[in-house]
Amino acid sequence: MLESLQELVQTYIHQFHYLGPFVVLLLCGVGLPLPEEVTLVACGYLMHEGKVEFVPVSLVCSAAILLGDSIPYWLGRVYGMRALQGRWVRRVLHPERFARLEEKFRTHGLWGTFVLRFMPGARLAGYFLVGSMKMSFGRFLLIDGLGVLVSVPSSIWVASYAAGKLAEGGHGGWVKLAILIGIVLVLAVVGRLATRRSASRPPPPPPPREPVAGE
């Protein structure tokens, strides 16, 4: 299923060079089961082919990602945990992750929100949780925007550069794109497994309480 979805996304992006990435990245914000990095790699390939320009496509992708991230944020801010009573929301957001995520957010604060941008398996649930914890939208947008500023242009540029290197090796167009997206999917799976493993670890025991005089 994921392979078929990947092929559909590739075809759609190739037909609509700017609108395609915008729509796909926006849908990722509401649960499309595809890492955002797949679309960014496809944009880098299009840049290598001369079909899009670096600055415009980076701005389009950044705007779509920020809009998509805002959807789970506002869902959490307006409805809180009540939203998890909906069947569709429960399927996408996985309520069992929230206790672990909440503990991490309370420990790491703003840094935890920034790190979410680089954790494909935890973004959706994490942004929902940030909203439910009533972080101001301006602060959320600033922190998420900083992450987008780092990840989007660098991903597109690296993908374009890698496509050029693959072209020097004699690889055809679709082969280059398939190799790039394959690498991204492997990294996304590894990142998701690492996230789940980290989340499943029990919290460290509290430090022993020092005896109080007179006890």
C-alpha cells in the first residue's frame, strides 16, 4: 500500500510541480501515511531536472508544512483529549502515546517542540499534544518555523545534489528518484523505531529523598 501511495505521489508531483508538493505536504499534516521527506526529495529531484526553482519550491513546501502542522495543534488546543473520542482521530493519533510524550514535553519544554520537526513518527501526536497543553500559537509557529527553516531547504538541496551525483553514475531519471526516496523511507523507518524504543523506556526512578532532621 505504501509503495502504491508513493508512486501516486510521485506522479502527482511530477504533473503539478508546485501545487503537487503543497497538497501532499498539507495532507501529511492530517495523517497521510507518508513521510514529508519523500515529497521534499521529489522536489529536490525536480530542481535537479530544472522544473522548479530552489527558493519558490522551498517557500511552497514550508508554507504547506506549517499549515499542516497547525491542524493537529488547533485540534488539540480547541478540543484537547476529547478529540480522541472520535474514531478517525484515535486511528491517526494513537492515544497510548500521549502519556509518554507529555512526560517528555514537560521535561524538555520548548526544545521538545523543536525536535519534533525531525521525528517523522511523532510529529502528528506531538503537535496535537502541544496544542492541548495550551502553548501559544505564535510561540508554536515560531519554534516549528525554525525547524522548517532548517529541514526543508536542506532536504531539497541535498536531494538535488544527490540526484546530480546519481546522474553522473549513469542512472536514469526514475531510478534516481526511486533510490533517493528509498533512502528516505529507510531512514524514516529507523527513526520511527528509535522513537518507539525511546518512548517505551520506563522513566528514571526519582532520586532518594534525603532524611529530614527529626524523622
